[in-house]
Amino acid sequence: MKNITESAKNIPVSGDYDVVVVGGGIAGVAAAVAAARNGASACIIEKEFGLGGLATLGNVIIYLPLCDGCGNQVIKGLSEELLKLSIRDGYNKIPDCWLPGGNIEERAKKRYRVDFNPMSFMLELEGFLADNNVKLHYDTRFCDVVKESGSIKAVIVENKNGRSAIACGSVVDASGDADVCFRAGEETVSWDSNVRAGWFYYFDGTSVRLDKFTKWYDASGKHLPDSGRDFAGDDACDITEFVLDTRKLLKQKLAELKQENPAVSPLFMTSIPAFRMTRRLKGAVELEETDDKHYFDDTVGMTGNWHKSGPIFYIPLRSLAAVRTGNLITAGRCISSGTTLWDITRAIPTCAVTGEAAGTAAAALKQENKTSFAKLDIPRLQQQLRKQQVIIDKKFAMS
């Protein structure tokens, strides 16, 4: 394939992969690595100059729990592998009770989570992709899709070389904003209740500190007057205003800190907007908090609730797969999660879970010579995920 015709223009093809992953956050990294490990050629399209998304470029340095808060680990696989990678520099360590042979009773009291250094993690992620033969395209922005007969034949991108097409067998939308879903004509849901936030590091004259600056927000989207105006993460004007307004508040915060301690100096602020939720797929299944312990026949992973102990959610393939586009699947915060569950599934561990599921499914699409994720052999996919140490355990399900 030498050229792609788009709007009566010939666009050169700059690449051809079994799986194209749009977005290099945690979900995108997990998706691309899972696809590559399962024999598919994979690449990541990333508009920034660093991997990890909000986890690294946004300083959200908490790898939230892999457990349900009651002593049960519900997340393993690539998500646990990435947790360990995040602290490989020695910045932190896994809680003793969650190490092999650890105290089982203590696990019900202390959740399986760690904090990490964002820059160390970003550097580790780059090496992780290289080790797994994933091609990385930095400074490359996804623009559109070439869609024929209900399938994406190529994604249109733009970078320093101009506009080009990357041919693909399937696409994983890990953009965080459902950008591919939107351009492919999928039904999407937008969120316009983002509040200003931006975690930043500063030096206080003695040590480096992290200020977890954020305004209060409501997970259901209710407007909280004390938090000021809300912002939509899929609106160009709102995005710019969000960044500028957030930085104004950060300047005020720094002035207050400096008034208390003249030695205070800013070090590293977020280099991307710290939106919580922006736009997501409306899939065949929209996960809700009422789905606590509801098992789906097409479950491809599990997660807990990082807000509180107890709930367990089974994640079905239908909440990841697009409806109108057979070879498009989502991962991360743009999967089909409704209302307040969106605020749960956007967390780092769940992004990795859905990324691994999406990437493994994308490789299976090639292996089974299928054109739609809806036609995959689900038991076979689940078997492969279990081989990868992904937890799919019915024992928690409500009868």
C-alpha cells in the first residue's frame, strides 16, 4: 500500500502495523506491549515527548491499589509488572505484606499500592517499549481515520514530516479522550465538569516537596460552586482556558508558600493538562457502580475501587470494543464506564488492565483472521489473558 486517498488527496503511507495504539499513557503502553508479546507488530502514536501520560507528565505519582481493600489481589499481569517497573529505581518498595509469603491478615489493612518518581518511571517506560519491540512515534498527532466497510484501514497522523497514513490491522484508542472513536463515528459521551488541578514539585530550601494541588470535584459531574468554573476536556477553547486558569492558581499557591518560606522555588509542573475525564466511548456495555461483583461472560480483567474497600468490578470486552467500527477497541479512561465508575476506571492500574486486554485482543484479531472484536473467540482470549497472569476469577461474583 503506497498511498491512501483521503478527501481526493493522495497521502503517503509512512508505516504499516498489525496494531496501531493511539496514546502513550499507561493504557497505551500496556496495549502495545501486550500486542507485541502476542506476535503482532505494534506502534504507539504519541503527541508529547514522554510516556506515561498523567502518571508521569502530570505528576500523578500514586500507583493506586491492585487489591480490593479486603486483602484480595484482583489485578496482576502487566499492571503489576508496570507497578514494579515504576519503583525499579529504588524510590519506593512494595508493602511487605504483599510480598510473597507476606502476612495475609495485614493485606486487609494495607492496600497494595506505591508512590513513584515520575521521571524515573517515564525513562523506564521508554526502555520497556524498546525491549518489547514496540515502535514509538513521538511528536506525532492523530488526526483522522480512513474507514471502509466498518473497519479502519489506516490512521492519519501529522508530524514534522507532514501528513501521512499509517496502515493498520486494528486500532487501540488509548488517547484518553476517545479521539479515534470520535473520528471513526462512534457514539461518545463527553464530560464538562473538570476542575482545575496540577500537582507540582517545589524546593523549600532543604528538600523537594510535592503539592497535590486540585480543586474539589464530584465524581457524578455535579457542579461544586466553591471549585469555580468547570471545563470540558474535548473543547479546544476550554483546554487552553483550563491550562491558563490552573497556572494562575498555581502562581497564587506558590506566592502563599513563598510568603511562609522565602526559599520556596518551583521545580516541575505538569506539562499536560490534568483533566480527570474528557470523552469516552459509549459501548455495548456501560459499566456502572451497580455492576459491583457482576460477572460478564466476556470478562477480560478485574479491578477494585481505589476510593473505598470492598467493591470488585469485572471488565467485559464489550465495554472496550467499539460498536460501529469492527477493528477499533479502547483502553484506559476512554472505555465505556458510566457515571461515577468512570472516576474509578481512569486510575493507573485499571488503565493497564484494559490496555493489556485491548492489546491481547488486537493480536487475537490477527491470529484468528477476524475483522471485528465482536467475533473473537472469548474463551480462547480469556485463556490467553490468564496465561499472562491476568486475574479473571468468578469466586467474587454475586450469585
